[in-house]
Amino acid sequence: MIRSTFTATPTRRRVLGAKAAVTAAFAFPVALLAAVVSFEVGQRVFAGKHLQVSFGSPGVLQALVFAALAVSFVAIIGVGLGGLIRHTAGATTALVLVIVGGAVLGQFLPAGLRQYLPGTALEAAVTVHWSAGLLKPGTAIVVLGAYAGIALVAASLRVTHRDA
């Protein structure tokens, strides 16, 4: 289907940009809804132990919105990897390796570098109580956005210099 898409729309960068925009536009509300529902279910579980917090507690709303943004950026990174690798299973595996594998292998890096890995930035983006070794949530979202941008630029270069 990609051949017919590129035949109908020869500007491949536009196609890639549209895919990224549609993916992010779909991922954000779904992730936000999932985060809110998960938060509410979690609060019902914690209520039995008197550990619950509310939506009005400091940092909770920001963490929920940043969780949805982080998922959107990870989805865009996936679109970029898909454009680079051009094989669904390979791109999915690469995305898992970047997020999970980077966090695991990042344990061997100094803390100053580790916090900029995608998996660690993802963790920092949804953290309400900051801890040492993590970026501030806003900075973590910027880092994830930068990774998404890098993935899209790399994929854009690849799709414009290669046949479908």
C-alpha cells in the first residue's frame, strides 16, 4: 500500500508528517483517557490503605497530561522508526529496545547521561514527586519531543532518498 500512497502523494515527507500527526492525534486522547481511568482505579485500590490522593493534589493533573504527551511522543518515535526500518516487526522491536532496553542498559551509564535516555525520560515525565537521577517532568517531555523529532527527521531523509 505504501507504493500506491507514494504514487498518489509523491511528496513523501508530507506523507510521513501526516502519519505522525494522525498517530499523535489518536494517541493523545486515548492515552489521556487511559491515564485518568488508571488513576481512578488506583485510587480506589489505595483507599483501603488510606493512601489515596485526588486530582487536585499537587502535580497529579500535570502528570496525567504529561503521560498522554509522553505516549504521543513514543508513538511518533515509532512512526519514525517505521520510516527508517520499513518493516513493522523490526520497527516494533526497535521501539521496545529503545525504550526498555535503553533503560536496562542505561544502568551502566553515569546518572547524568542515563536521565536523557528515552525510557528514563518517559519515567520522569509521569513522576509527581521528583527524585535524584531523573529530569524534571517538563524537561523530560522536551527530551522525548526531541527524540521524536530526530526520529522523524531521520525517517524523512530515508523516505526521500529511497524507492517505495
